[in-house]
Amino acid sequence: MSGVNVAAISEQMQAEMAVKGFRDFIAMYNKLSENCFSRCVYDFTSRSLKNKERGCIENCTSKTNLVSQRVLDRFMELQAISKENEKRS
């Protein structure tokens, strides 16, 4: 019989899930940055942002974060309802 170390496999799976979660976070952050930059930054004659550009970026990131949070909250609500329905069945 082979000596399979279940604890080591579990730790490895958790580490892989953590890496995947971090990659997903970075991908989302990069997408947010790219979207807000392309929408808001238009003057490339200066190294600094104009006040209008800065405000646009702040609004863009804020709204995007709010929408993402609302979607996540709703998803969690639907998951809870789904689990309750499964228990009743």
C-alpha cells in the first residue's frame, strides 16, 4: 500500500487555490486599471494627471468596486438560497 500523505496534498491544494485567488485578484485589478485609464486619461502632454482626469479615475474605480461588491453580495445570497432549497429537497 502506498503511503499517501493526505495532509500534504490538502496543503498543496490550499496553496494552489490561494495562488489562483491572487492571480484572479491581479487580473481584476489590471482590468479595472486598464478600463478606467482608457476612459479617463486623455492628456499625454504632462506627466501628472489633470484634476478632471483624477476625478474621473476616482469615480470610475469607486463605481466599479461598488458594482463588483453588489454582484458578489447577490451571488452569495443566491448561493445561500440554493443551499437552503437543497436541504429541503
